[in-house]
Amino acid sequence: MVLDYPHKKLLGICWGHQTISSVFGGKLVDAAVPEMGVASVKLTNHGRAFFHEAAASETFNLQQHHRREVAAAPFGFVSLAQSNQCFLSESNAILTFQGHPEKDSETARLRLHDSMRWFGFDALSDEKAWAQLEMLINTPHDGEMVWRRVFEWVREPYSETGATQQKAALALAEKASKM
């Protein structure tokens, strides 16, 4: 799709963020500590310009639910958040998030069963840790604000120059993967 339709918008969330990053030469690793619940995402200068509603606070909060993360940024992308949490392609055609703007607390609660596998506890084995995890899941998040910006971005034009750079970045990533 990226090669044949460079002007089409592509949004990657969680595994999509990781996959797109990997395809473009980014590096994935297992997280030192898995993430579950709402976490603060600190914006870069580019991120503050892109997420204008969050510019003053310099952060937004999103539900997180992962065991892997992007350790090295992909070629041809601008980091919108620290810790490789959000990228925008130089072509303005690909936007990715590690976090979950689509999840609310009710949806996030459906994944609480992962706590035993990921953290070694559940509601019965460690009530205090379980309560902490529930608090994180129920923390207010900025998913709606992020979605408003995504819907604005979808209508923005892509960059011809950036599309050329995007193809070059993909070729560079392919070459690097064969070394």
C-alpha cells in the first residue's frame, strides 16, 4: 500500500504502530515492564505542533496495553512523542500510536485477565496491586481529543516530497534488514 498508494492515509495503533515501525527499520523489543492502564505521553516539539489541543499541557493520556515497544524509531518518520510513543511519516500519510485512543476504561477492563501472566497477580492474590491496576485503567484519558486530531489529519494533504522520502526510507529499511 505504501509503495502503490503513497497518498492514502494509514493509521497504526499498538501492534500497527510496532509493525509499521519495524517495516521502516525501527527496532522492537520486549518492554522491561508491560504497560496496562492509562499513562501520560509526553509530546515532542513536533507533537505539540501536531496535537494543538494538548500543546499547553505538553502531554496527553492514553490507555496502554502492551508487552513490546519500539526501541529505535523508523526511518522517514518524525517523533511526535517521547519514548517512541507516536510517529508521523514525513509524507504526512502514516500516523502511529503505541497507546490506545480507541479504548475506554470499560474496554480496557476486558484485558485485566492479562495481569496474572504479565505481572504475576490477580484480584485474589494481591488485592493492593489489583486496586492500583484498576485505578490506572479508570484514570481519565484523552482518547476523544486524539481521535478529533486523527480525523483532522485524515483530511490533510500528503507531501509529495515526503512521499519520495518515504519510499527511500522503505528501501533503506529493506536494505538494512538484509545486512
